[in-house]
Amino acid sequence: MTSFEVEHHDGGATIGVRAGEVEIARYETDPNSPQDEAPKPYLYPLRFTDGGEASIRRPWDHRWHTGLQFTWSHVDDQNFWGGGSFDKETQWYVDKDNLGTMKHLRFRSEPTGGDDVVLDEDLQWITAAGEHWIDEHRIQRIHSLDLHRGVWAVDLTTSITNVRGSTIDLGSPTTAGRPNAGYTGWFWRGPRAWNGCAITSATGLSDEAEIMGTESEWVAFSSAHDDLDGGGTVLVYSGTSASPDTEVPPVKWFTRTGIFAVASPSPAFDQEIHLPHEGTLNLNHRFVFVARQLEGDELTATAKEYAL
């Protein structure tokens, strides 16, 4: 065991987190992203404790996929995800002037090193027309560092509050009509080496198509690295989605491994959330990065050990 070290870059706009000799995560609060990628903060790069890559940024196939980031593809008629919006009339993706921005306002306390690193921040969601629709309180807690076992984890606690003045419908391409495209919420994109990686769910499924749209406590992705010998496992926990103000559907999985590796524990996979004015939606998820390819009983035991 050892402690995390924090490095501040760009006047504090970028936070680097080190575990020994490796920068395992970097948080960009004010990225220089094109508007058609719906600018938003993100965690990238992500690395395992051995230095192996655990994410990708702006791949050629989807420029708006970046590391680990909080997104939402259908916020009424606005898109805080990036790229085209799935259109109910044409039943395909259409480029529209509806790409919003998640704007970092401030950290509530300065991120520091130690046994954990807490990124506690306030954000605003601003539409393409410049309207302020949502306030967000986001806490990312990086913890459970164990260099001997090659493990670290991040908890993602998010509260979004509707300040528009009327109900906002939060959905996905699936709620708009496209089957098995329920991505929204926290979204992880793995590196190119993970295309075709192994996948396993807590329910015993091991095929992306079978896991897609299901409920499961966790899903694990595992692959060898490019360049660096060895491999890793990313354990993603579905966590919770709750609101004191409206009915919330269960978290369901958006997963892919064949054409690329992605994971999103989606709070609105195939059911919209109708968030009233001043209503709040609370999300809580966990990602665990293990610098070893886990399978079988070892994977199950590790998933139990780090469960939320």
C-alpha cells in the first residue's frame, strides 16, 4: 500500500493523480474540445498501476469518446453527449445545432494526495442556445490503492438538479427508437488493444450482446496490453440511481467489446426519467482497475471484495 500524489497543471484546471511512478489518472476540467463533441470534463488518460493504458481519447470512429466521462445523449432536444442525435422521424443520427456544454465552475475543496483523492466540484449544463438547464454536484473519489496487487478504484457520485423551470425528459437513443443504444450517464471507452476483449457479468454472461440491456451488479472487461507485457481488468459496478422527486428505472448495461470496448451503467437505457423542476437525480457507481487479467473464481472474489 502507498498514498496517491496530486499534481496541479494549467493553473489548477488539470489534476494529475500519481501512484508511485505512474500517473494513473488525469482530470481535465476545461478541455479544448470542439463544440460538436459537446465539451465536458473527463478523466483521461487512465492507466493501470503498471503503466498499461486503460482508455483512449478522440478515436477516429467517435471523436467524442474520451476516457471516462459523464454524458447524456437525450436531454429533451439537447445533446450533452456529442456527435449526431438519434432522430425519431428519420430513425438515424442527424447532426443538429443542439450540442450543449457541461461547464466546470469550481472545486469545493482543493484536491490533495493521501489515501484517497477527492474531486468535489460544481458544474452547470448549458444548452447550445446558452440556457442554463441543470446544476450538477459531482464527487470523484480515487481510492483503494494497492501497488503490490496492482489495484486502484474510483467512485463516481453525481447529483443533477433541474433548474430550467419545467420538467426535463432524460433519455437515450433507445428511448428515441434505436434498439440496444441506451448509452448515457458515465461512459468508459477502452484503448484499441481492448477491441474484442473478454467480458463477464455478475450474472454469469460472457457475451456483449447478451449483457446489453440487462441488470447486473457488475461487469468486468479484461485484455492484454499493447506494447507493455501483461494485461488488466476493469470492473464496473452498476451502483444506484435514485431520486426523491420522480420515478427512476433500474440501471441497465450498455456494453460493447467487438468493434471497441465501452461500458456505461445507463440510468435511462430504455426508459426516460422525467425530472421535474428543482428535482434531483442521484447516481453512484464504481470503477476498479486491476493490473492483471482476472477470470473465474479470482474475478468473482475480487468483484465481491470491491463491491459498493
